[in-house]
Amino acid sequence: MQVDTALGKDLVGLEPLSAAQIRAILDTAEPFKEISERAIKKVPVLRGKTIVNLFFEPSTRTRISFEFAEKRLSADTVNISAVGSSVAKGETLVDTARNLEAMKIDMVVIRHGSSGAARFLADRIESNVINAGDGRHEHPTQALLDMLTIRDHLGRLEGVRVCIVGDILHSRVARSNIWGLTKMGAEVAVCGPRTLMPPYVTELGVQQFSRIEEAIEWADVLNVLRLQLERMQAGYVPSLREYNRFFGVTRARLLRAPRPLLILHPGPMNRGVEIDSDVADGPHSVILDQVTNGIAVRMAVLYLLAGGAPERAEAAKSAPEAV
Amino acid sequence: MTDQNRRLLLDERAVERTLARMAREIVERAGSIESLVLLGIQRRGVQLTERLAAEIERAEGVRPASGTLDITLYRDDLMAIGPRPVVGETRLPSGGIDGRVVVIVDDVCYTGRTARAALDELADFGRPARIYLCVLVDRGGRELPIQPDIVGLTVETTAGQRVDVLVPELDGRLAVELVSPAREVE
Amino acid sequence: MTPRPLLLRGGRVVDPSQGIDDVLDVLLVDGTVARLGRGLEAPEHAEVRNVSGLVVCPGLIDLHVHLREPGGERKETIESGARAAAAGGFTAVCAMPNTDPPVDDPAAVGFVRAQGMRAGYARVYPVAAVSVGQRGERLAAIGEMVDAGAVAISDDGRPVSDAGLMRLALEYAQTFGIPVANHCEELSLSRGGSMNEGLVSTRLGLQGIPNAAEDVMIARDLLLAELTGGRLHIQHVSTRRGVEMIRAAKERGVPVTAEVTPHHLTLTDEAVDGYRTEAKVNPPLRTAEDVAALREGLADGTLDVLATDHAPHHYDEKEQAFDDAPFGMVGLETALGIALTELVRKGVLTLSQLVDRMSCGPARAFRLPGGTLAVGSPADVTVIDLDAEWIVDPDKFLSKSRNTPFAGWKLVGQAALTIVGGRVVWDREVGPR
């Protein structure tokens, strides 16, 4: 119906999308939430379509979330896990693309350790490609479900103050959130140790706080990122205890917040490191809503992309609606 | 091509009279109000359902259970039609539809495909004792062996024409109009 | 077998080493420049070529190429590289030692030299490793390698990370009259990086290599050159601070020469956008400020030499996720065209300055024969058509590899003839032999 919100063949990231397109995805996700409440959690939308979940990095929750979304839309799903392969990653990627093309797969959901991998695949195969996380670049469905969760609880995104806390440097969740939220008119800030902050990050349209107290003072929403153990091992921060002491989201800190904060976390959580248990399980945490919304958002994306070639939109404009 | 001829088929008063008659037919068929469920198909079927439920309440003193049904995800042409249509709300009344008498309400019956989609969707929700199809306008042109049980107005149309049911909530007035393309140059 | 005498008639001779820019005939006899003058008579049996309307200059010399042989013959061989060089107008190239095995002993040096001579296109001067295996631990047998024909030492591919070893190299090399060419990169600052550290790297989610990674080592090497009096040659300068520091060091009399590549003079990190691996190179493409500073440095002579850092890679390797693709781009067949179109035509350099940076300067930096058309010098000559319009088509490259970000660029200016030792090794009318 609205041609200018059509997504094209792939969802590689939020950076190339317009606010209207993002809004269309969020709006589409709402009715899909209802399907997950039904006794029979299935609609025939993608019946007969084959979807491959191509995961080069380990992931439980994202993969399961996509799998549920795909199955609830009646698609046939295949999981390919190429984790821990010692074969040159890139070599496998090109050949994998060619194989998928030869098997006439309808849609591919890809997670890969190299930034740009989703675009790399999308450019080489005709199937729809959905980025489930490429290196540090983007994780669009995560940001979309984060935004849907915020919108559900606060009623809007425009003017909402969202601070992303943690290892921004290595985070694709942060980047996608920055793109998505700024396009939707939210005010975005980042907070974390300088060693884990990407250079020139403020040029993406975000504020930067060096102390978590400042972030809590300012924000309506905190999106708390997981601190990976490897970062400590690589020397970016001296210890996890130090990280928790100076950047952890703790109940004591939240009590000093001037207004109630919404707490988001992409999971899985390192309890006691970036977020304390009583916060994660507390009244302001919407982490479980994120999980529910995750399936709905992914269903919406699959629905919007499937078979969606822009040329068809032209044909549809002149076709009468069958009643 | 952009010029169209609009002919009024039912004005506001006529629509109200027709709906009143349809409401009585529904009650006759259902037998009891308690087992009745009216489900309006998005979008205008929803407004018609509201009016039918109100009519039944006026006549019988009891308002029947009602809900809304969005059949977009069950369309048989979903993957062919370019940009995805917006999916509306589907909400069934509490108590569900198992063993009840369900009346599917829509504004116009044409090819019959919408009704087919609605039947498929209902099958995923449960097993009604009986399903009736109720439409304000039957314009002919069936492509499937489906017939409405309760009809407000029957009118013969050609493929190029369209029947518009207008409701105040969406269109600012209550009416039924026949839309024909402007006469083509010979 | 000595070639026939060759008379180049009517060309515009541009020879900065003699301050010549004039229409003159050039006579090449027995592999040397015999005469320059007007209306020269062709001796018996001489080949005469009419080069009026074209530019005649001392043969171009590329101080930095990777020919991949031994070990990487799939990507390039000494022969294919020397042929590509000739097609690009180069009469000589200096081959870097980071082959497999690396060129770190006199036998390997001899092998590279012999392969070059056997190919018979552009001259191939081997550059030998600084350290054994290029591992950065101990000096290789530099004297013996110079004897076998090495013209410089470098661990390129890698930096000489240990300052103590760099000092030793700068001191030791003086005995043999060769420079130490260093790829300046502080590895602990560039670790994991695949492009310039900046806004583009943040947007793309790629680890960046900051300017400081290069500057820190340029600073170090300039100070070591000052300390030891050894001849330092800084390879592929890419940063503005690097240019500033080299300029200041030269003013102090430090014996340093420096090179810059055509891609660093024309592209910024924006070229990587879209994860284009053809633009993945080390040191990386940087910002507009750096490009401006490099152009200024090349114009004022702070940067003495234009060198390509020709780095062939098989398409398989470049067809990978950005992080996994190797660094490098080919350059022999586009350097002259890019330089003429983007630098000379745009007023960054005069033609005479360009010839200096591509011929006289390189010859001076590595004390190579050539770089001049003075009588008695080797008959290495490049004849350039300044007006030839052409489009870069990698499929037509003579190099075995095609990895370039300049595909499709419209350039004006290319080599018409390349003459080595008085023999025509490239004639664009004829194509590859």
C-alpha cells in the first residue's frame, strides 16, 4: 500500500532505512504479537517458503527467536551452524552464498563475525537476506525490538532519551540502535569506558557521558550492553569488578535517578558485571518484553521482505483488490 | 480513466433499514443470543458488526458477543501483491468460538476469497457449531463456491465496477455506492 | 646482443636532471644515451621512431613493488610483473623481499635478479630483507646480498619493530652504501585494524588504524637516522604529521628520502565505504587533510618519490568479508595515468616535477643507474602520450592480478613506448610481446 516504505530485497541494517520504513516495521509488528497469544500460533503467510538460518557465530536466543518467527509464519526452516570452523571464514562465505543460490533458498538469516558480511551475501544471492548481526556493524532486528519495547512502554520514540551503556566500540546492537533511534527522533547518548568507545562516535548524532551517574541523571531509558569477557582479557578494562564498580547498573544508582528508568538489555546478561540481578529482575526491567517483541518484530520483517521485489509494487497498484 | 461515475445504491436511511432487517435474520438463524458471535472482517465489516450488534441489543435487550477478524495473513494472493498490506487487529471475544454460532460480517461479497480466508483463519481458532456469512452487498462475480447466508442488497456488476460501502467512522457518511469507470473513447 | 641504434625524433624531452624541457632528438647507441640534439642524423642500421607530440623522459623507476615470486606465482611472477611495469612506462622496479621464502640470502637475491634479466622487460632490482626471515630478530647477511645485487634492504610487509635492530641496520648498511627502507607501522597500535581509524570505520564497524601508528615509527626512524647518519627511506607515507616530520628532519640535514603512492594521493577512507576490499591497503587510505598534505609534500620535494607499492592479490582472496581480505592493490599499470590526470593536469605538480619524482628522485634515493638522459647514461627511456584518453579496465592488465579501486576511471596520459637498455620493451601499438 505505501510504496515508499517497501523494504526492497534485504534487511542489512537500519542505516539505509528511512524513518517511515522503520515505523512501518514497528507498526506491522503489533498485530503479529497477537498471533503468539493464540492457541494455534501459526499463520500461513510463508507457507512453502524455505528459510536458512546461517549462523557463523554461536547464538542461542537470536537463532531461536528467528526460528520461532519463521515457524509461526509456516515457513520451512533449516539451521546451518558454521561455528568454530578453522577454515578461512571468508572462503566459506563465498562458497556458501553460491550453494544457497543453487539450492534456491527463499530467505537467509545470517549472523557472521565480520562487519559487512550481510551486505556481502545480499549482493551475491537473489534470496532475501536478513542480517542477524555482522561483526560490529549492525543487528537491525535487535534495535527494532528495542524500539518497539520502548514505544510500547512510553507511547512514543520521539524525544525519548535513550542511553546505551557499555562496550560501544565492539557493539553492533549499539550501532543499530543509534541509527534507528536517531532516525525516529529520539535523543541518544552513549556511556562507557573511553577504551571501549568508538572514535568520532558523537558525529553519529549522539551525546557521550563518561560516568554512568550522568547517564542515569539524563536518561529515560538505559539499554545495557553485555561486557564480553574477551574485552577484559584483551586489556580494554582492568577487571570485571572495576567495570561493575564504575559502570554497572545497580539498584543503588537507579534509586538516585530523578525519574523512573526503563531498563533494556539485549542478553545474555552477565549478572553482577554490567547489570545487577535486582535490576534485571526488578520492576523497571523490560527485558522479557524484549524477548516477546523480538519474535513479533522478526515475524514482521519476514512478512515485509518475503517475495517483496519493488517491481511487484507497481503491478499491485493497478490490480483490483480481490474481495 | 480517473473520472468515475458514482451511483448511490443505498442512502443512510436505506442502509439503516437494511441492517435492521439483517439483524433480525441473524437472530432468527442463530436461535439464541448467548451462543451468537459476530465477527467483523477488517476493515468496514467491523463498523457494520458494531451496528448489527447494537440493532440486536435494541430488539432483544441482549447484546451479542462480537470481535474483529483481520484476514490479511490468510489471503491466497499475499505473496503476489507487491508491498505488504498493513495487518489489522484480530480480536476474538472471551469464551472463544468453540461450539458457538459464528456470523462472519463483511461489507461486500465479490469473488468469495475473503470469506474463504476468514474460514481458514477461524479453523485455526477453534470449531464453531455453525458459521454464517453475512454481507451488506452481494455484487456477484464469485470465483469460489461460497454463498452468503444473510444479504442486505444484491446487485449485478461488471468486472470494471466497484461497490463502495461507506461508514461514518472512516468515510464520513453511511451509504452504498456503485462506482463505474468513465465511458471509454470508442 | 646489443640492440640496433635507436633514434627518437622530434619528441619533447623533459629531463629535470639536466634542466631540459625542449623538443630534441635522442640517439641511443649500444645501450646508452649517445646524443641529444636537434635534427640528428640516423646512423646506419638505426631504427628511427617519430615521437613528435610525445614526451621523452628518463625511464620511470618504481622503488616499491611486490612481484610475489618465489612462492606467490599465482598472483604474479617476476616476468608478469616486469612486463606489467613496462606497459606502465617503468624501465625499472625494485622488488620487495617478502616472498615465500623471503629474500634474505644472496642465493635468493641472485634468483630474483636472474629472473628479471631472463624476462627482459623492465629491470628488476632486488631489495633484500633487513632481518633473517624478516622476523625482526637478527640482521641478515646484508653485505653478501648487496654483492649479489640487492640495492636496498627492507622488511616490508612488516616494519622493523625493534628500535635496536633498526639502529643496527642503519649503521651496518652504511658500509655497503645502501639505504634502509622501512614500512613504518607500530604494530601494537594497528593491531586488528583493517582501515583508517575515523568516522568511516566507526560507521562500518571496522577496527581502525590510527595515523599515530605510522607517525610514531616515522618519528622513531628519523631520530635513528639522525643518530646514526644512516640512509633512511620511508615507504608509502600516508599521514600529514609524517610529511611534517620528514620536512623538518630534512631541514636539519637528516639523510632521509620518502615515497608516496598514487592511491594515497587520490583516495580517502571514503573509498572503503560499502566494504570494498579493492580499497583495503596498508597503510590505509586516510582523510582529505592527509591527502592535501601528501600532495603538498610531493610538490615541495619533501616526498622525493612516487612509488606504487604494487601488491597483486588473486581475486579469490579479495572476494571475502573485509576483515579477512588481504591488504594491497596493484598499481604498475595505472600509476602514470593517475599521476598525469590527477596531479599534473590538476596543477598539483608540473610535468617536470612528476618526471623527477618518478625517475630522477628514485634513482637518487637508491643510487640506481638511470634517472637521467645525460650522455653516457643507460638508454632507459619512457615516451609518454600526454593526451591519450583511456579507461582503466583491469581485465586488460598484463599483471596476473586485477585488484584495483581505479577500475572504470577515465584517465588522460599513458606510456607510448618503454625502452630499456636501448631496446623497446613496450610499444602500445604492438601490445605485449
